[in-house]
Amino acid sequence: MGEGNGVVVLPLHGELSIEQQSAALQPDPHGRRRVVLATNVAESSVTLPGVRVVIDSGQAREPRYDPNSGFSRLETVNISQASADQRAGRAGRVAEGWAMRLWPQSQRLEPQRRPEIAQVELAALALELAGWGSDDLRFVDPPPPGALAAARDLLQRLGALDSTATITALGKRMLALGTHPRLSAMLLSAQGAADRALACDLAALVEARDPLRSGGDALAARWRALAAFRQGRLPADAHRSGLAAIDAASKQWRRRLRAEVPPPREVEAHRLGDLLAHAFPDRIARQHPSDPRRYSLANGRMARLFEDSALFGEPWVVVSELRFEAKDALVLRGAPVDEGFLRREFPQRFVNEDAVRWDAARRALSAKRESRFDQIVLETRPAGRVDPRHAAAALTAAVGELGLQSLPWSDGSGQLRERVASLREWMPELELPDLSDDALLASLDQWLQPAFNGKTRLDALGEDELAEALKSRLDWAQRQRVDQYAPVRISVPSGMERRIEYTHGQPPVLAVKLQELFGLADTPRVADGRVPVTLHLLSPGGKPLQVTQDLRGFWERTYPEVKKEMKGRYPRHPWPDDPWSAQATHRAKPRGT
């Protein structure tokens, strides 16, 4: 990279050739001091010899899911404390060294780096799993169930998976291409040499940073700037280096696809949209009939245009980049698409059927006869009474929209979820299912929809029916283990059974009157003896006296003071001098004793 004054400066990152990486990993043959400018590949993956000083910026480039584009992109983020410690450890491995940290001492870092699998888009992983034929893998950090379900839904829209989540012939070709499934689907959809070259341009444009300074939402403007750059003309608002990088990426794609014909010099914007539709089938959008700046997306959401949008007036568009907001998403980049093209390429997504929908305003179901493209309603008219055969799916979808809080949760069902969550932490070897909000929302069709069979109202589902639906997530053996290792109630020395309260992330709580524990020396435990119960020791009147996980210590040190204070207040209840040998009871002493 550079040298002078007895110093040689070397880069080190993952995209270097083996020879260039080796130069950074070996001592300088001329004995010069080396300055290695490294990404966090040098944090733990390799050992650099002779390093005495580490200058740590406190930052790293890490993949993050960008919901605007639908891809994972590198972002500059603060490192974790564990990474900072690891970087400091690069210095002084063979002699005394120094680490210089370029952030204020008051800045607090996160203890650990979040696992990458929890922060990236998972369509590529889901396609790999489908290609292997099984997703029965024990991940160190399992993929979030909601993100994995969304990835499989996208793959089905792209044609990579069939309705049973089995990889298709197209999916195998997409997997072999080795890029994001959205781009693979578009590249493989192109028919003819000119369209393949144009698809390569679009793949490069979609992945790149915006080459125009002026912004705007027309993808066609970016392509035209690229075409002008190739003809030796640079638009006034374009970045030369950005267009050069996009052109180079497109050439690389053409080499991979053996597309020998160069891209066309001019194209209509609709031709770009027709290709993009194969990459973003979930973002095909139709103009709202009563608001021309709003669009209904194929995935069921709504989007709106900028005030000065170049797409204004287009009846159909395909959106390559969105900014998700609370109400309507904002279209950042897109191209018009022809309805006739959609009907030719995606005939299976144009349907006419009777549908049952959740009417949020009426909080009830309504029956409609609809013509739709995916989830875009093209035409609708009333269809009479609600058909119970369709009601269960509609009620399930309503819960997905309203949230789990719309269901009639009993205390027992809530506690079952807390017990399972606690055991997943305390005894992971039990391999209990995830009953978190995200996991349940991602699997509503599997566990909740059967409970709605025969019902046409959301409030027709009772607490007991919901409890049985929730239990269906556990097989018989798993239910037995939950009851064994996280019991709902526990027998105490008084002969009574008292309830244990569970809260994930905290010790279980047993609230019990002190007199009921006479004779018990050790704190009760759950999870096969691994987790002590937190005892809330109560007075005869049910008021808290002591909170402890050390019952033996309470009897030895604290009980004498409690007895002295409470004996006069509750004279009809036993306060023995020796609680170890006293008879436990839940009753008061008989009158006159």
C-alpha cells in the first residue's frame, strides 16, 4: 500500500488475494516497521506477528438487514466490549504492548456482539437449508423464527420453494448462482441476450449506493445515467466513481451469465420494471383508486410517493427500495410495470374468489367476492353470509394484525408460557419449543387456526380452548417434563399445595405463610434442583415478612426478630422458639389455647 522512512503500510481485509494477505501476516523481509490497516478480520481470525501497538477506532463494518432495500448491507457500528478486549489482545502477544482506544472513557460498550444471524435477512439461508433438504440443524444461535418464516414466504413468491417449502428446479438454479435470491430470480428470468444484459445492470444498480446526487425515486434515471456514462457523457448530478463501480459490477455479472451482448443504449422505463418484478414480487404495487399517491403492495401493505415523484400517475409500479414507516411505507426507488406483462408472467397470482376478511372498524368478519393480484384487491363486491369454512383463516389473520393481546389469555396459559421460557433457559437440553410472542405469531396457522374452526367471531374463542391450542405446541412427553421440572404448585410442610409464580429471566416465586414452613430446613428448588425458589414469607394476615432464597439462614438469624414482633400482633397463631421441630400448620390455634 505504501512505504517510506523505514515504514511499510499494508492493508488487511477479507477481499485481498492470498498473496496480499500473506504479506501482512509475515515479518517484513527488510526489517522495516509495519503499519497494518485492518478490518476486524484481524480481531480474532488471524495472528499478526510482532504487533506491539493496536490503535482501535471502536468501530466495525458489520452486516445489518436493511428493510428499505430488502438486503443485508454493511453498516459502520460500534463494537462490543468483548471485541475491544479481543483487539487489545492483538498487542503484546510476545512482549509488552499498548492498546490505544479512540473513544471517550465514559462511553459504555455492549458486553457482547449480537449474533449476525439475528441481524441479517435470511432468504439466502432459507434457500440453502431447502437445498440441503432439511433445516434440522442445531444452530449455536438459532435464526429468529419470524425472520425465517418471512424468508420462506419470499422464496415461495420468487418460485424457489413450492407450497410445501420444498426447493423447486428454479430454486436449485438460483442457489447455484450464489447471490441473493431476489437477484437470482431476476437474472434467471431474463429471456434473450439483451434482457440478460439489462438484468445485470439492474442487479448492479440495486446493490449499489445511489449514484445520483439529486435523489428522486425513478430507477430509470439511474439506469439512464449509467447508459450515458458508457457513452462518455457524465450527467451533472452523477458520481463518476459510483457509475464506474456499477458498470464494473454489471460487467462481472455479464461474464458470470455469459451474456456477450452489451446492454442496450436506450430502454423504456416499463422494461426495467418488468424485470424488477421478478426480484420484488412482494413489492409490485397498484395505484389506490381514490388516492393517486398511495399504492397497495402485493404483500398487503400500503406505500406512498414523494410529492415530486417521477412515478406519479403510473397505475402499476414495482418498488426496489422502501422506507418502512408506521402507516404507509415511502417509495424511495421504483419503476413502472405493465399490467399486461403481469398477467402474462404471473397468471397464477390473479385470482377470483370468495374471501372472508376482518373488518377492523366493525371488529367483525365480512364476506366479499374479490378479484385480486396477490393481496391487491382489484375489484370487490358483497358475497352474503360469512362461510364458516373460510372464517378460521380470517380470524387467525385478524389475530396476526391485532396481536396476541386480542386473545383471551388465562393466568394458566400465561404461566405455561413463562414456565416453558424459563426451562428453555435453565434446561436447554429439554429442547422445548419457543412460545415467545414472535414464535407464536409466526406459527398462528399451525396452533391457533384449528381452534377457530366453526367460529365466526373473535370473541367466540374461550380461555380453555385457547389453552388447549397453546398446549398443542408441546407433545405429551414435553408436557410431562414441564410439569416435572417447573411445577405449577408445590407441597409445603403444612400439607397444603401452594402456587409457584414464574417470570422468565427471574427466579420462581413461592408466596406462603411462614407457619406453613415450620420444620423445612432448605429452600425448595425446581428445574431438577438447579434453581432455588424465592420465598415470599407471609404473616398470618397475608402480608410480606421476608423475601429470601436462604430459608435455613432465615430460621437461624431472622426468625427470632420476626417472632418477637409478630407474636403480639397474631397471638392466635403459633410462634415457636424452635421452628425446626415445630408442627407446620395453615390454621390458627383453637380458641382458649
